[in-house]
Amino acid sequence: MWVASGIVLSLALAIAAWLRSRASTTTYYEGEVYGMSHAAHRGYALTFAGFAAVLLAAPAWPAIAVPALAVLAVAAILYGATFLRGASGEDE
């Protein structure tokens, strides 16, 4: 169950990062404070796609499931921070 949740989360984040890399503009916090360029979003998209691939292999190698999920959680939090901070007060 946790592995399936991790696969869904990593694929959703990969799609979100890929779509964000295709956006024409960046928000203030995203571009100026956190330095998230379009290339950085593409890097996150590839990273999250890699997590999905690793988690798909988890049934064959169960020992990689827990560390992969832990690193995925940290990466998701760090990536989400670029959007959550900007959403709290974009027009300030």
C-alpha cells in the first residue's frame, strides 16, 4: 500500500514539475527567493520520475522501499516549499 501511494505521489509530482517547467513565468518566491528556474523544475520532474521507477522495482527488492519513500517525502516537501511560500502572500 505504501509503495503504491509513493508511486502515485511521485508520478503526480513529476507531472506537476514538468508542467511548471513549461510555464512562461515564475512567481517571485519561486524565481527570486528559491532560484527555481525552468531547468530546476525539469530536474525535479526527472527526479520524481526516477522515484516512480525505483518504487516500481520495490516488489523485487523490498529493502529499497522504505529508504526510497523517506527520500521521496523529503524531496516532495522541499519541492512543495517553493509553491507554498509563494501562495501565502503573492501580492505583498
